[in-house]
Amino acid sequence: MTDIRTILHRTTRDLTAGGSPSPRLDAEVLLMRFLKMDRLQLCLQPERELSQEEAAGFSRWVVRRSLGEPVAYILGEKEFWSLRFEVGREVLIPRPETECLVEEVLRFYRPPGEGLRVLDIGTGSGAIGVVLARELPAARVVATDISPEALAVASRNAMAHGVAGCMEFIQGDLLAAVDGDFDIICSNPPYIPEEVYGLLPAGIRNFEPPGALIAGPDGLDFHRRIIREGLHRLKTGGRIFLEIGEGQQGPVAALFREAGYDDISFRKDYGGIDRVASANRKSED
């Protein structure tokens, strides 16, 4: 038998050796979820012993984390916008920075108007589209992804959060399979340059889908297409919102100007990095 205090100490040691940047936190989060306990229970029951079956099952989780697998994939979920989203290796793990994109959309479009049409390109887990469907209850959200596996995950997340009835999921390459015009186009597209991808942490490179990360030599292959094609899918005065990477503000602003957008703006994330680019379709177009 092994008690909670001992297993937390051992797991923290093993994860430190495995290179985890947050070994104690990882150990606690994994053990809480495995034992279905909250942090207070974990703290108040340090002498609670794990059965042989529990210890063996938890050790398999620890091995996975020691090999670099993200905690979110081990748990099968990730928190975004204070909601739990199912995630698996079919989809990119939602990042806190992407909440800035949601905040920007809501800054422009709250309170919502009836009939608002929203397009979420490359929806992945569905985090952006599902949150917007909850926050803009009068809107209709169309979510696209080239991966049918990702769309299945997104659809389950929409069901779990009660918005499946106001969302539509379409398989296709960016805007190719979508009909009609939209008030809002938003996306967290891939934006990692090819030469930078190899410098990412091993946990990202070895587990998260590269197709959701890599975007050509300068990281802007998908931005170019979305900006160009999106102009003709926005209603007059409609607005596009795109997540961007560090150092991409200038090139993305140029892409917007060249395509004929106006009112170009940028929003920094909480680390001070320009993270969200947005622009309007000109009213005279």
C-alpha cells in the first residue's frame, strides 16, 4: 500500500527527472483527477492509502506524463473560459491566450443582435465556437475543420455545453465548404513557421497535431488565405478576428491593407504580446 503523501512525493520526483516544468502541480492535478478528489480532500487525507489497482493505474498516468504527454491529453480535457472541453490528440489543446480572441469578439458584439452569423474556421476542439455560442445566444455559429475527428470532438463539446442546437459543423478546407455571408469570422489558425517548429517543447511536437501548428516558412500561410477569402464572405461592415504569433503584427496588418480591409486593430495578450488581429470589411465594398 502507498499513501497520498508518499505517492505525491514520489511522483513529483519522477516528473522532475522527466523534465516537467511543473512537477508538483502535475502530480497533484493527476492524482486529484485519478482519485476523483478535490485539492482540499487531497490535503486533508495525506495518509489515505491507494489500493494496488489504484497505484498501478495512477503509475501508468505518471509514465505518460514522464514521457512528455500533456496533462490535458492524459485527463482527456482542458479548461477554457471556465468550461471543461474534451480534448484528445486529434485537436490542439486550447490555450489561455486564445481567450483574448473571444474577449475581442465580445467587445465588438455585445449585446448581441438577432440573426448574427459567426464563422469559426479550424474549430479544433470547438472552444472558440462553443464559447461564442454561449455568450451570443442570438447568434448562429458555423464551425469548420478539415479533420472529421476534430469535428467529432467539437460536436461533443457543443452537446456538453448545451449549444449544439445553434451550431453547425462543416468539414472542409478553411472557407471552401461554407455558404453565405457572416457578420463575424474568427479563427485561431496555425501560425508557427516551419523552422521554428523544431524549437517547440517536445510535449508539443510529439503529441499535438502538427497540422494545427505549422503554417509555412513565415507562419502566415493560413492567415493569407483566410484574409483573402474571408473578405468575400463578410457582410458589409463585418469583422474578422485572427489569433497571431509573436512578431506577426506588421505582416498581418499589411495583409489586411492589401486585401482592402479597414479599421485594423491588435489586442495584446496578458503577457504583452500582440495576440489578436482584427479588421472590418469596408462599408463601400
